[in-house]
Amino acid sequence: MVMGNLERLSDVVKLSAHVTLVLGQNPGMMTLQGTNSYLLQPPSNPHAPLILIDTSSPHTAQQYIDLLFTHLHHLGLESGVRETHFESNAAQNSLKILPQDKIEEIKASIIKQRFDDPRSQELELVEYGPGSKWISPSSSKNNNERKLPNIEHIILTHRHLDHVGALPLLLTTLQKHGCIKPKIWKFLSPDETELSISSNERDRATTDASLWNSLPKGTFHSFSPFQPFHPIIPGLMISIIDPQYKHLLKFDKETNKPKWNQVPEIARVSLRCLKTPGHTQDSISLVMLEGEKGVFTGDTVLGQGTTIFTDLSSYMTSLRTLLALKPNVLYPAHGPHISGADKAKSKLEDYISHRQERENEIVDILKKFSTKNDISLVDELIDLKKEIHLRLEKENDDKGPLMLDKRKPISLPDFEKERESLEKIENTKKRNQNQLPLTVIIRLLYKSEDEKLSFAASKSVKAHLTKLEKENKIKKSIITWCKLIANDVDSDNLEEMDVWEYIARQI
């Protein structure tokens, strides 16, 4: 994911009658403004059940959950139900003037009065909605109503920690507040075995098994004793309905399937699950069947910039599938939502064309260094260094005289030390002229030596190379070569690395 000038997003914002965005509080290079967590609820009743799509990162779980529960409390107040408690400053000040031995007796009396007559003391209830009423404390055994609306379903669009990391703390907090146990929905990772034995610690930490083991027991509704997640299959529909309209839901006499279209859209939320691999193999998108018929894209499409992917062929298929849906709104997992059919179509077409353009650029770079062309890699890398230096100097020169980050001009270096290091390793003949390492391809592709950019782009560029290799357009080999770190060339420490070369087609 590439960060540019990021649009400011609100922490909590209602995007449509059915959809509310809760920002994950985890901004970063890979997460942009943070993970977009979505709450879906029938607009007929603020106390109706909810669907939650994705959570946040482990290190920001508490901040995210505090924000989420603040919104749930607001929904409870909007619905007109209010719990009796004595922790507020006003209540504490009132209790101070009472005799110490009478405080508990008076507390019990207030609770009993409000439980016997939920509409008592109406002046104190006016601000909490037209149907305001007192409910008994959550600790009461007779309490059949709750202040907070229930989250019935939690849907995970894929396995990455910035989407699932806050789930354990969220489940614990829901249980502590007396909420019902939610169902957790996820498309099971097809590459679970590969991830579990991966040398990459980040991959091992995001397996389904790792996530299962992190979930507190007894805090969620398991699919079975051996399968905590409710498995998502393509075409599956996940729905909720406002209980006040449940009598309108009829069932087909032959199939016993519910006829959701007989329930008004204002009283329901339905999501159709769609398999959209590419970013990860377990990535899904969700098509909402109510309101503006929006599509929740997970990390397949972002509101700003581009995403990373592991399988380019699958990713391109997923993009074309989303384009065929003709969505009116795209709700991405990072960045602002894309509203309007024309803008959504344009966004998806831009993603498809951008990936094709990037692939063509990679092929052109590899073609340039094919054996038919006498091109010096040393000259190319040194010329790039000069180009980057001149670009930075121009940017510095364009800054106003009062800008704090303006510095004195630096004359163009000759980069002789870097040239000597590169020529030293090239003279060993460990690399054929037409073979290029990943770090070189990224530098020539993006015209940059920025390590952060190189790290962010490495997965997507490698996925392009894998696709081209499968199509027999390029060939991969392993050589021993030097490491390129930022603007340094470490010719003394060599290591094995993958290299790619263009294969000329025979006519």
C-alpha cells in the first residue's frame, strides 16, 4: 500500500442508513489512516442487532474497542433505554448528602421504582428518545433488556493482523458487558499448511490455527467443537433483522428458506459473500443487498493508493469480478469509501489498467538487459543515483526561504565509491548481464532508493514476476550478489538471492 497525501477520516461516521465506519486507530505505512471497521445495522431501530466487519491491530485493540463501545452506548441511548447506576458525578454528589446508613436502602428503592415503572421520572428520560424507559441493572437476574445493541456476527475479510488482531479483546469486552456470544465468520485459508511452516514469522502468526488459539474460550458461538469459525463459502448470505419486524419474515414451504425480500429494507441487513483472492488466498468481499447495494472490498481495493497482493493472476480475476458487479459504492478496508457507480467503476478500471501497466514496465526493464542489448547495470544504477540527487535538490530549491526543512544546496557527487563497489562485484562474473535481482528491479521501476518504498513494493513486484514466470515470459535463477540497502552498496557481504531474466519468444 502506497501512502501519499491522505484524506482525513473521522473516527466514527455514519456513511449510509445501514453502514457506520469505526476507524481502527492504527494508522501506518501499510494501513493508511487505519483499518476501516464497519458496523451494519437495520436503520429501523438503534437497538437492533449488528454485523461487524473486521476489527483492528493487536497494539491498538484497546483504543479501537473504547471507540466502538462508545458508539454502541450512543445507539443504546438513541434507542431510549437507560440503565440505573450511581457512578456519575451528579449521583455521587447527591448520595453524599444522605445519611451513610441509608444510602444502600435508597439505591435499592430507586432501582425497584424504575424497574416497576420504566416510564417513571419522564423529565429525566426525555433526552434519550421517544420510547425512553429505565431498564434494570445488567447484574439483575430479571433483566430481559439491555442498554447495548448486540453484535450478532463478526465477519473477517482476511487473516492479516490489522483486521483480526483486536478480536480476542473485543470478545472479552462483549462478554463483560453481558452481550450475547457472536458468531465469527471467515473463509478458511487455503494456504494454511504453507503459512504454518513459513520461515516468515508474520505469516505463521496469521494462520487460522493461531487466531483460534488466541480467542478466549466461551466468548463466541462456535460452529462446532472442532471448528470455531463459521466457514464462509462463496454465495453464502449472512443476515440480521430487527426483532420488531420478525413477524414479517416468511419461509418457503418447499425449501424452508427465508423470504428476506418480504421484510422492508429498513428492517434488515443482508450480505452476500464473494471469494476475491489475490491480496491473500483467504480474501473475501461482501455485497450488501440493501440500500445503495455497496460492496465491502477488504484489502482487495483501497480508498487511496494501491494494495499489495500475493497472487497476481487471482487478483486480476477478483478485480474483474468486482467490476462485473457494477457496484454503486465501494467500502474499502483502508482509506475513504468510493461513492457513486461511475467513481466505483473508474476506481476498479484504474486498478486493472495500473497492474497491466506495471507488468509492462517490469517486462521492459528485463528486456532492456537481455543479452541482445549491451547495457551496463553499473552505469544504470549510478545514473539513477544522479537522477535522485538532482530531483531532491530541485525539491529543496523549490521550498520557500522560510521553510524549516530547507537546507543548503549539495553539489552533485561523482559516486565513485559506489561505482567501485558495484564494479568489484560485477567483475566476479557471478551475475549474467540479463539477470536482475529484486532490489534492482524495484529501484529501476520506481526510480527510488527509499527503503520503505522498496519494502512496500517488494511483494507486489514479486507477484508480478511470479505471474510472468508462470506464463514462461521470464526465468528465475539463484546467484550470489551484493546487498543494496538504501543508497549504500555492500560489496563485501554477498548473499544468495533470486534473479530474473527475460526469455525471448521464438517466432
